[in-house]
Amino acid sequence: HARKLKPILLKKLDKIKKFFSKFEYNWIEDGSGKMGLIACGLSYNYAKEALENLNIEVPILKLSTMYPLPEKLIEEFLADLSGVIVIEEVDPFIELQVRSLFDGEVYGKLNGFIPENYELKVSDVEVGIARALGINPSFDYKKVEDSAKELEKEAPLRPPVLCPGCPHTAAFYAIRKVVDKIGSAALPSDIGCYTLGINKPFECVDITICMGASVGISNGLSRSISDPIIATIGDSTFLHAGIPALINAVYNNAKFVLVILDNGTTGMTGHQPHPGTGQRGCGLTGKQVRLEEIVKGCGVEFIEVVNPYNVRKMIETLERALKFDGVSVIIARQPCAILWVREKKRRGLKVVPFHVTDDCDLCLECIKSFSCPALVYDGKKVEINTSLCVGCAVCAQICPKKAIKPKAKK
């Protein structure tokens, strides 16, 4: 079938290419001079603003379809030009194609006129256009950026953190305690909020490649290293890409612990539902798919469902899972703290924050080992920001002096 369909596919692509050359959302804007500009997506808006700043008008080709490229339209645009500036995000895909179609000068990412790293901004585009045209930018952006770097030295570091009350924080705390106890372990992880487990104090993420890879990597590591392996993956990521690798690991008699961080949502990208939630993207109710049933169906024999807020139970379960001769799966189930608080408020329940009592002896276990954004240490005392605290009580469990208590109701 593939051999027969390939010529048909090529004909379809050629037909689409011709259609895109006449497509109303690919258009040419008139301008003066022999230097033109090709832009697509948000880059077009940056280019328009940059040209306005420079107070110039050049011919512009706005592309809304990038594959297959409307070559006829591009050739028509380039016919009367001696040079063209290509503005696009990420890799220089359009620029490469334009270079194969055009004998004139091409200015873009490949020759350093537009930055290849990071997302573009108006100043990047304006500086690149000005340089290609041999004129000065409308503003000394470098001076501003240099002064910002000086100010940056004075600003406190603000690395991204897990939310107050995030169940992943409790899970990582437990994993770190177990790893410190046994000496060392390999800690593959996956794509999601929980990738932040790479940060101190947890350092529970050794490697992250792509969605679902934590399971496959663990399968390979179990054959090449002697250290224990504790992998982490989110519920939505597991459903999306982790199941085939888990089946493969069971089939090949791998030995590692997989912790599925089940917060009941796709948290990192905006709380979209997934099959484990029982809610469909359209808002209607669907059939809920239980993670433990899927894991059992994959052939896993050691399956435990634990609330990570119960730190002692989480640690004890991890220790038992490490002793199991095979793939063991722990489902750390607790709703995302944001959704948990929303649901409480919806039901008319009060969120009771915690506070630090005078029994605190500044051992800083809650600061150095746990690291919740609601916990604040000013160098003299530890306090809890009650406007951030969601009342998960995990910090109260880990405090050696039991100096963290629920705040009295007024």
C-alpha cells in the first residue's frame, strides 16, 4: 500500500502547494525598495511593529501556511527583489527553502541577523532588519539590555517552583528521604510540572528526554546499572505515552519502581481533562479509566495507591517497592492543590492554613528539605504565608518538634 500511495501523496502535496499559492491568508503587501521581508505567525506582528518603529515600508510576504510552502507565491514575491529578510520562530525552516529558490541575499537565522536561540521579540526583529538594511535601530536596545543585566545582579533569584500544597512536593520529599537512606539511586523522570523535582532540595530528576521516556529509560537502566531505580511520571503523561514502555518493561523482567504522580489533571498546560478524570474535553462526562486497572493489565504485580500527603505511608511504600523483584508501581494519588482548593471552596468548606508555633527550634527541616513556597525563613524565624497555605498539613508531619499547627479559627 505504501508504494502505491506514495505517488498519490506527492500529487496531493503538489495540489496543496498550488492551492496555498492562491490562498487568501497568504498575501503580499506592497512596499518600496529592493529588500523584502517574509514572516509567518507571530513573527509577522513583530516585523510589522519593528518596521513601524523604523518608519519604513518594505514589501512583505505574510505566510500562514508553511508546509508545503507556496513556492509559486514566494517566487512571485522574490522576482523583483535583490534581497529578503526571513523572520520566523524556532528553526530556520522557511529560510532554508527560500535560499534554494532565490539567488539574491537572504538575511535570517543562518547568518546571524535573527537570533536562533530563545523566542523572538520586537527588539530582536528590529535590530535584524536595521542591520540588513544598513540603518540604525530606532532605539539603543543593547544599552537597555546591558543596564538590565546590572539590575539583574541585584534582584533575588526566583527559580520556578511547585505550587504551595502541590502533592508532587510531598512525593519528592519521600523519594529523597528514601534515596538518602539507601545511599544512591537513578531517578529518571518525565514531562510535566513534576520536572521541577530536578531542583534543590529534592534533586529527584536525573534525566528527562520526552513524554513517556522515564519508563523506557528505567527499563534500559535496569540492565546496565546496579543502583536502584525510582522513576516518576504524571498521570496524563502515563496515559499519553507511558503504557507501551511499561508493558515492555514487564515483558523483559525489568526491575525498578515507577511512581505515577496522579494529581487528576493535566496540570502544566492548564488543567485539561484526560481519560483518568472521567471528564471529556468538551465538558461532557466520559468513562473514567482507572490507572491501577491499566497497570494491572500491563502485568505489574506490585501496585499500591498512596496519598503522598501521608508522608510516612509514602516512604514505607517506596521501601517495600524497592525490595520487589520486578517492576513495582506506586500511584501517588492526590488532586492538584489548585483544583483541591477550588473544590473545597465550591463545597463551602474553609481552607484552614497552618502556622509555626513558638516550639520551633529553627532546625529548618521544613525549609532545607521540604521547600514549600508558603514557608518563609527570614534569617531569624520561620513563618507560613497564610495567604498561600492550602492546609495540606505535610509540613506539620515532617516537623521534628511538631511546631506547625492549624491556625485557630476566628
